[in-house]
Amino acid sequence: MVYKIIEQGYITERPPGTDTSSVAGPRCVVGTSNEIICTFVAQTQLGSNDFKPMITRSFDNGHTWDTAKQIWPEQTLKFSIYGSISKTPAGDLLFYGTRTPIDEPGEFFWSPLTQGLRQNELVWTRSRDGGCTWNDFKTIKIPYAGSAEAPGPMCATRNGRLLCCYAPSNTFDPKVKVERNKIVCLWSDDDGETWQPSTMLKYPFGDSSGAVAWLIELDDSRLLGTAWHIRQSTDEPNAFAISTDSGTTWKPTRSTGILGQSTSLAPLFHGRALFVYNQRKYGDVGVWMAVARPTDENFGIEHNSNVWKATKASKIQGKVNHDTWTDFAFGEPSVLVLPNNEILVTLWSAQRSGGADIVYVKISMN
């Protein structure tokens, strides 16, 4: 199996808006007219509690992009909103993520003291017109103590179930005890009116935690979940698990065998998946992509190689552990299979001075 990079460029070369210096979390879907729709978040600086979801479109297979604009400019005066876009089998767009109240301009959402997030809530919404208009946000009750880290998108299965996942996080209150060595899945069979929790991933060590969890439905109707696995600030191999009952229960958590960091997924054919991840320490620095054919026991890696090379892993070339994430120089890759079977990988990059860019790479695969 061979990857061939056929095009690289920028979805946004400069952060949109004069008060913005950081961007993150690009996610793409193919619209009903085969346009590519990309959402990401902008903020004044890395770590500030003022995420503003943005949207842009490409009508020429990702070669050029419209000027990005805010999706909810009124809401982000009061809330910092971080989330990701996905598409239902019927063609509706879903936006899922977290919402955090803004108490004071310039405040941060991350506490180095507790290694935790400001208390937030899970929210989602739907668009039936390709992202031109959106329903009011609905909240999803966080079922356990702690905040939620939820950069991965919502999954709408072919049988009509909605699913999402998140990593439990400490809050700003050191007295709040959080069970962090798991990834929580939430599922709904009544179009998001009520939600039930299950444990998607369970790490074997009490001092482990997860981050940047992702959940997709494979073409054989199994669910696949992955996440970054951190133990005492050190990377463990990325974890995965399979569900054969639409997320109600999950098979035992297994190792992918890949020492990566942030992950994302896209379904392929015959039970396969694309697995895209950051690589900051173990091998060529940049973004890698694996083709996997997972079973309950084994991730089934069929190919794994670098698809985007970085010149640096961190902005000051220091440690690149999870607890130094505000110094990362690139991250949060996502992957999408286009209608012509090309693969679109997106990520944010601070390889150049003057702020962060949203980068895309188009790949053909033989």
C-alpha cells in the first residue's frame, strides 16, 4: 500500500479576525452538493477561554476555500465553544463539543495547578441546510464528576443512534475527584433527548488518563473508538476498543501498538479504518496515517507512514508531554475520504511565525 501526496495548502493562512492569534480543531465533511465543509475554532491565544467556532467551504475539492466566518457570534460573547462537525447518513450536519461560561475576558480555560479544565458542559446542535442555520444548542449531562475534554465529533449510526465520547478531566477545584483512567461513551436512541453512558475505553492503570477520543461506525456496523493514552505525563500506545452492539457495551480496551498522541478516524472499506495521529517524539515529527483492520483483540495495522512533516514539535523546542500542550507547534489532525476516493487530512500548524494556520494535505492511496 502506497500513499502519494498530491496537494498541500492552507484552509486559512492567517487566523480570521483581528483579535485572533490561534486556531485549532479543523474537522471536515462532504456536503450534499459535494462541497467540502470545514469547521475549526479560533481564539485570541492558545489556552484562553474564548473559543469561537468558524466555518468555511471549498467548491473545488479543497483547492481553494471561502473566507471563514463565525458560526455563533452572539453566543461566543458569553460562552467559549469548542467542537467538531460530522454528518448523519441522511445528510444533516451535527456539531458536538463543550461550552464553557466566560467570566472575565482574557481568562484561561486550563489550570496548570490542577491539570484541569474550567468546569464546562457538553452541547450539540443540528443543521438541516448544510450549516447555513442551526438549531438551538442542547446540553448533554456529564454523568460523572469533572469537566469534559471532547474534541471528537458526534457519530450518527445507520440504525439511527447518536453517540459521542469524552475524556473526564480535572476541574479548577482540587477537591473534585475525577476518575480519569477511562473514556466515556454516551448514546441516545431518541434523537438526543436522553443519553445513556457506557465506558468506551478503560485504562489498566489508575494513574492513566485519556485525551482526544474519537468514535466512528465502520462499514460492517461495528463501532471503533480510539484515544491518546497518557500515564504520568508519558505517552503509552494509543488505545482502541470495538463495540458490536452500537456502543451499549464495549470489548476490552487494547493497544494499537502505535506511540502517537492526538488521534482521529475515518471509515474505509471491508471493516477497515484510517487512523491519523500526531507524532511529536517517536519517529519522524509530523502527522502519520495508518490503515487498520481492527478485531476485538488486534488493531490490524496494514500500513503506517508519515503524511505531513513538521519542522518542529514545540514552539520553544522543550518537552512535548501532554502537560506542556500550550507549547505544541502543530496538532489535532483529522481525516476525510472524499467522493473521488482521495483522502483529505487537516491539522493546525504553528510552524510559521505570526500565529497558527489550518493546513490541508490531499493524498491518493493505492
